[in-house]
Amino acid sequence: MPLIAIVVAALAIGFEQLVQWKYGPMGIIAFVALSIGIKAKNTMIGGVGAVILVMLLAQSG
């Protein structure tokens, strides 16, 4: 079980670094808002984070 937690944490940190490298600080803010919204089961915060991420993805494409 601890090995799975370490692997998941490493993947999350890697994804966060990728988002920051590609989309800058706004990408990190959106990723954190989405994560907090999912963990807290708060649809408003999660929705805001998701919308920001979608806007960043649409802008770069």
C-alpha cells in the first residue's frame, strides 16, 4: 500500500511540473483548484479549475 501511495504522489508531482512548464503559474492555480474541488467534493471550485485548464488548453492549441 505505501508503494502505491508513493507512485501516485510521484505521478501527481510530475504532472504538476509538466503543467507549470507548459502553462505557467495559471496552469498550477487551475490544477490546484481542480484538485481541491475534487477532494472537497465542491463542484464550484472544481469547475473553476476545470474551466481555466480548458481555456489554457484551447489557447495553446
